[in-house]
Amino acid sequence: MKVTYADGVFEELVSLSFYIAEDNEAIAQRFLDSCDKTFRFLADNPNVGSLRRFKNVQMAEVRMWRVKGFEKYRIFYQPLESGIKILHIIHSARDYNRVFENE
């Protein structure tokens, strides 16, 4: 199955990895590797994540799953016929509803 990415996802990943690298560059690289592995897992198992509810009907199928090994980071994605689309990667301390308000 295929993994596609919404605009801005790579910038989110770079920002998160830079933040983590301030303390430990090796862990930042492990974070990126874990994101990649988790994305591929989700592409093969698109309905595993918990369904989220948003006011915007275009966000009706958004699901959430944790980054393996970095459980405080959440992946928001939409299942597609050919795989998944990664929408955001957000730390659990952030209010993800506010992130999705403008979409």
C-alpha cells in the first residue's frame, strides 16, 4: 500500500526532529525512522487508528495513531483506497483540534 503526504507534513517532521535533536541527534534520527516504519504499518493496516471527529466533513475519515517508540507523538491520517495520506504529526501536549480548525 502507498503512503502519501499532505502539504506541510515534511516541514512538521523536520521541525519535530530538530527539536528532538537539541537534546540528542541519535534519538532524532530514530524518531524519523520510527515515523517511516509507522507510516508503512498504517498503510498496510489503514483502519487501526482511532477515528477522530471534526466539524469539517472533509475530515470525516481522519484517524489517529501513535509513533511507535515515541508514544507522545500522534500521526493523523486518512485511509485511501490505495493506502493512506499522512495529514499531521503532532505532540500529544498540543491541542490537535486547533491544528485542524483551519482545514
